[in-house]
Amino acid sequence: MNTNRVIIFDTTLRDGEQSPGASMNREEKVRIAKILEAMRVDVIEAGFAIASQGDFDAIKAVAEVVKDSTIASLARAAKGDIQRAGDAIKPANSGRIHTFISTSPLHMKYKLQMEPEAVHQAVIDSVTFARQFTDDVEWSAEDGSRTEHDFLCRCVESAIDAGASTINIPDTVGYTVPDEYHALITMLFNRVPNIDKAVISVHCHNDLGLAVANSLAAVQAGARQIECTINGLGERAGNAALEEVVMALKTRKDHMPFHTDIETELITKASHMVSTVTGISVQPNKAIVGANAFAHESGIHQDGVLKHAETYEIMTPESVGLKKSTLVMGKHSGRHAFKEKLKELGFTLGDNAMNDAFKRFKDLADKKKEIYDEDIVAIVDEESRDNDIIKFVSLQVVCGSKVEHQTAELELDVDGELLSTTAEGDGPVDATFNAIMALTTDTQHLQLYQVHAVTEGTDAQAEVTVRLEENGKTVMGQGADTDTLVASARAYVNALNKLMVKREKTAPEAMAV
Ligand code: KIV
Ligand code: ZN
């Protein structure tokens, strides 16, 4: 085994999905999993099988189509969870059960309300049971960075004895700092007698903005698996960003003699896909994947880069797959070319969705001279939501400065039934959303409404993002169209479908993974 290789464990589809507002359906998870596989991610954590039927189905679907990466499901230290995880990963070429329990005094006392001895026994029992389903079992000490050292060593040793081949020491609350975390991993290597029988993994949250630094410090102390997410998505402030850890290891191999197998040229594409699917956009100055990450604004910098790129560029835009928007198609492009383009962008659509997407593409080509990759992604993204219960059908709005009552006339397909209504509101967007609520549910609250243009020009498609909240749960929805109101309706409908997925999740709040 090459001891300098760092295993990349991507948890965009599990911890990433726990980001406020992010939720993904089965098709979306499969699409993201495919690009992660193409990037040569070693392990894809596809979800938390017990959380809902939807999560279970998504993990199973990912396990069916992805063959080159290991597929993992999360499970608490409970037989029902582990059984469900084992069933979900069954179709995988290589499947992993990732079981965890809290080990810190705070979590054991208040969250689990269990004595340390009972927790220690649960570690042994859960790993032993998980081994009945697969040889590849990972055990995590939740809140590991705040766990007493003696107890952590004991649990790690027992987990390895029980058959865990990966031991994960999460910084669950993003509390540690690099030298402290380095010392913790070093302590484990010094004190746990059977530590050489397992890969040590790290899983860092970004509450203090240190997730990447902490992950790299742990690797320098001997950890050889990093758990991370595309765009740094994840619970609260997120997890270590995959693109940042991978590019840091690649760019600074002079200082850190480690490597990953990641195809870095796919990073930008994966980042776009994840932000489109989740509706969570990347801040412009985000490292590696932000819109400004390779943009040189000051004259001095531009001059330097033109003379010699390395003056201000520590890595090339090409190394992360950044290219200029490409002009792809026009109104004469045929079905075959369209299908090929979709394949290149990572979409596989069923026949119906393909027909609808092609029709929307043709409609768009009639309205807009130049069609870019971003346009295709925006229109097709909705057509890949084949299994959505609520579908947008049509909208007509009466509005303008001379109109007394702004009115929206709306048709929706709700679970196969065509429903229509007319509603008024304070402005055309309000009227449109009132009409949607009249046909569906009104228990959710609109928290955010944002419009941006997909490409340049006044004929650009509007991409609308909405955030809905219900009982503390939030979801993001997106919709695109050359008509801003239609895009708004599509975005609201998209968010409602996601809210239905969230409502379905049955895992108790107290799990707080
Ligand atoms: O943050 C955390 O501790 C987790 C574990 C379940 C690995 O997500
Ligand atoms: Zn986590």
C-alpha cells in the first residue's frame, strides 16, 4: 500500500445534504455520484439509509450505478440502522457501513444519556453487527475532538478489534485547531496498540473556518482518509471542502508529500452541479471554485500574470477545469446533438424527460440566439425531476403599473391530476405564489427570493432561487426561464417538492449528525 496516498471520502450526499436548505432526490444524488466517480473519489457516502425511504432508495440507486467508488451509508449504533444501511449498499461492487456513536462526556451525558461503559459496549456491538453485512466497516467517534483521551483510545482499540478497518475521529463541532488536532492523531498513533490495522480518517466541520487546515494537519500526523464535501457543504458552517484539500495537497506537495487520485479537472463541473442541484450558490471569493478565484482585478496583478502566470497564480485555472463558457448550440441543433451535449454535462434523462427538455431547448432557441452550457443545465435540471409529485404546467399573469389587481392564473399537475386556480397578490410574484399555495400547501414560509441571469444579455434566462421554511426545516428551490415569473413559479414548485422529501425524513432530531 502506498502510505502517502490520501483516501478521499466524499460526504456531499450525506453531511452535505444536511446543509440548511439542501436536499436532493434520488436522480440528483445519482447524477452527483456519477461525477464523483468520474473524479475518482474513493468513497462516496450516499446518505443515511434509516433516515427515510427516499434516502434508502437513493443509496441503493447510487450503489447500482456507481462501480468504481466504494458506496457508504451512515448508521447509528443500532441494529435497525445498520441493517438498513447493509440492505441499501448491497448492490455495490464495494460497499461500506459507516457506524458512529458519540464519545465525548458532553454528548454521552446530555445527548445519549448513556454511561461510558454502555457506549463502549455499543461500539463493539455495532461494529460486530455491521461486519455481518460487509468487510468494510468504518467507525466514527462522534465529537471525537472533545473526547477524553483514555476513553477515545479504548473505544478505537475495541472498534478495530471488532472489525472496523477505518477509524474516523470527527471534529463534529468545528472546535479544534490544527496543532491540537495534529497532537490528538499523534496521541492515537502512540497509544492504541492495534492502530496499524486501520486507516485513520478525519472529518472536520468549518465552524471556525479551520476545517481544511485541521484536515491537512491530521494528514501530517498520519491520517490517510479525509472526509469532505464539494463546495464545503455540510451541517452548519459545512465540512472541509474537497476542492480545497485536494488542491492544497496537489499545489503544496513540496511541503506535504501526499497525494490523492482525484481528477482535479472535473472540480469546476462538480461544483456547478452541486450548487445547481442544491440551490446553494458558491460565494464569489470562495477558494478554488468561486467566480473570482482566478480573476485578477488590479492592473499590477494583470500585468504580472500576462508577463508570467506564476507571478500571481499558484495553480492554473485549467487544472480545476475552468474554461470560458462555450457557445454550444443554436436553433438548428438536432436531437442527437442535444442528447450528446446532455451526456457531456452529466445528464441521463428518461424518454419523457428527454422529450420535454428538447422541447424547452427548442423554445429557448427561438427566443435566444446564443445558447450556452449554463442555459442547457438550467433548463434540463428541471426535466430530470421526473419523480416530482408537483409539476409546473402553465402560468399567465396580469400585471403592470396600470393594473389594479395583479392576478395569476396557474395550472399545476399534482400527483397526475391537472389543477388550476386564479389568485391575486401584492405584485405578480406574490400573486403567483398565492396561486401555488392555493393548489398545494400554505404551511411553509418564504424566506428568500432571488433572481439572477444565467448568462449575459437582456434575452438571458432568469434563474430564480427561493428558500422555504417549515417547522425549522429549510429547502432551496430553483427555476429557470426567459420569463422571470415562470422561473419564479418553477422555483417555488421545486422547493415544495424538496420540502415533501424533508417532511418524509423520519430520523429523530436528537441524532444531530
Ligand atoms: O460530524 C460528525 O461527527 C459526523 C459523523 C456522523 C461522522 O457527521
Ligand atoms: Zn459531520
